[in-house]
Amino acid sequence: MDEKPLNQRSTENSEINQDELILQQQRRIEKEISETIALVGEKESLKALESEYAEDEVYLSKAKILGEKYSYFRRTRPDGNCFFRAFSYAYLERLISNKEEYEKFRELALNSKDNLVSLGFPQFTVEDFHDTFMEVIDRVGGGTEASYEELHKLFNEQGYSDYVVVYLRLITSGHLQRESEFFQNFIEGDRTVKDFCHQEVEPMFKESDHIHIIAMSTALGTGVRVKYMDRGAEKEVIAHDFPENATPSVHLLYRPGHYDILYP
């Protein structure tokens, strides 16, 4: 058997070692994030956001403008699931004090399982996540001060919190596939809507973009306003409503790659 030259083997080993080091560093960062940042944090004044950007004129100016319309924000863990986690927490928090909207959402959530199964999602898998999703909805449905405490507790327990995220990802995927003819226009490359869902929507830790937000908010019949805070030339923090022209029930703050919850 021919052996590779020593210098070639050395280079390949170096590349393998470098890849392994990068992976180890990534795991350390993820572990540090999981140990230091709550899945969903406590409410903070918008002044805390200003303090965060005290040395950054562009972001500080935008944080001050944001503070004219919003009183508080709530951080979520930056793990790729932040949009779905932020949305579901904020929407359930709103529903606690709105009995009529709560009942309407609960009915929609209850029926969503059969809709997903009819689209070809495996029944056993869907049922598992749906059961936990309904349990969370029922446990925060009391409409009392204790309901807010229960919501915060459940969303900071990894099992419950992640199951809610997974189920919302399935609902989003289901809507995209049901309306595939429309959404195909927004998918780049040769991928089908189903391919996109399998690769970018259903897996945990995959970040969300406009297409995810449009599909999920439309599927749930819920308005979402996202305030985009970036280094764009605009002085205002630009707002986008999903679906278009809907009255927002949930307000989210977007900073590049991350979503947090906003409170008007």
C-alpha cells in the first residue's frame, strides 16, 4: 500500500485537529450560554438596553427612540430558537388576561394535531409534542397572577420550553406545505417547500426569517410586530407587521440574528 508523504499527512492531521478545536470551542460557548442565560429572562426596563449600548452611538440612539414607545423588554436565550420561544411566551402571556382570545387559540391548538397528521406528519411524533403543547396552554389558562408565574416557570424548564418550540415549528412547516404554491416563490435555489421545511424550519436551533414569521402568524391568525434594530441609516427602529396589515398581538425586538420580547 502506498503511503502518503509525511508532510501531506501532517497537513491533513493539522486540519482535522483544527476542526476539532473549533467544534470544542463551539461546544464550550454553547455550554456557557446555557449556564448563564435563561431560556426566557425577567422583564427589564428599556434603560437596560440603553446601558448595553452606552459606547455605541448608532445603537444607543435607536435604543432611546425605542424607549419612547416601549417600556420593557425580556431577553431570550440566543440559541437559534429565540423567535419561536419569544413569540410563544409573549402570546401566551397576553392570552392569560384575554379569556375570549385564549379560548379561540386553545381550540385552534387542539385541532392543529389532526391538520398536521392529514399533511403526512407521523401521528406518534405529532401527538407527543401536541400533548405537551396543550398541557402548557391549559396550565397557564387560569387567568390569575399565578398563571404568569406558571408560564415563566414552564418556559424555563428545558423539556416544556423546547417541546413548545418544536410544536410551533411543526405548525409553521405545516402551513408552508399547505400553501406551497405561494411560498415556493420565496425559496431560493432548487429546493422545494418540503425540502426547505425539513432543512430550515423543523430542526431545532435553526434561525427564523420572514418566511417563518409569515407562515406561523398566518397559521395561528395572530399579528406580530417586529422592530428591526440594526446599523441601517434610518434613525427609527423600523417595524414590520406579520401578516401585513394585521393588528399586532405580540411585539418582538430583532437585533441581527436574535429576537427578544418587547412590551408597549
